[in-house]
Amino acid sequence: MRALQTADLRDRSPVTPLGALRRGLLAGVVGTAAMTGWQMLAAKLRASGDEGEQAPEPPPADPWENASAPAKVAKRIGEGVFQRDVSPDLIPLLTHGMHWAYGIGWGTVYGLVAGSTGRSGVGDGARFGTAVWIMSYVQLVPMGLYELPWKYEPQETAFDLSYHVVYGVGVAAAYGALDRG
């Protein structure tokens, strides 16, 4: 059972920090893809469960009001750091770009930790995904882009956590596969 939960990497040849970083980067791509797939599937399942049709709300005067948190972070970086106006036309591109950059970035962190500790498994991935979920709140609540998790409906919070656990397990699985390869 232990083999399913944690692959002990200490018996393998040592991984260099650069090798761990490379594996983590690739694992971050896989984990982000897994998370994105689960988000899309969950959205379809949740939409099919809606019983009543609600009238669509009129679009806000400012398209940034309905933009995703990743797009709003990118807008803040563009305007605050680079002193450039960011067009609302870029919201879809910024949403996906930040989502993937954030996932790949955390994947490199996982790679460095797994390479240093010699541990990578499903349990480690689930814990890692949970930590990334917590960090999203630590970062986005003070920015005013998220509310505290208990201010959302429990089902919404559970789905959000599940996306990140899927991400973490995907990262761990990919890292383990890359290590064995």
C-alpha cells in the first residue's frame, strides 16, 4: 500500500536541482492540464444540474468586474509594474496565461521539494494541492480578489479545493513518471 501512496525516490540516482526543476516544470504542465480538465467537466456537470433557467444578467459597464481573479492579477501587474493600460479584450488570454503560469510555477516548487526530500506520491500531491489552494486565498484575499473561504457556499469551496487536489495529484503523478523515465 505504501508504494501506491508514496514513491520512495531515495533508491534512485540523485536528481540535480536543475533536473528537479525541469521535472517540476513539466509536472506543473500536466497538473495544470488535469486541473483545467476537471474544472471544465465540473462546470458541465454543475450546469446540467441546474433545474431552473435564470434570466441572464446584463453585462456590467466595466468588463473587468466579471473578469476572473487570474486576469485581474495580470491587469494589476500590467498596470502597476509595467505602467501599461490593459485592454478588457485581453481578459481571456490573461485568464489562461496566469492560470497556466501559476500552475507551472507551483510545479517547479513541487519538483524542488520532491527532488530534495526524495518523496513524491499521491498523498504528497494531495497535500501539495491543498497547500496551493490555501496559498491562493493567502494571496488573493488581501488583494480583494477573493473572499475568505467560509464566506462562499460550502459546495463552491469544496469544488475549488477539489480542483487544487486534482492539480496536486496530477503534479505528483507526472513527477513520479518523469523520475521513473
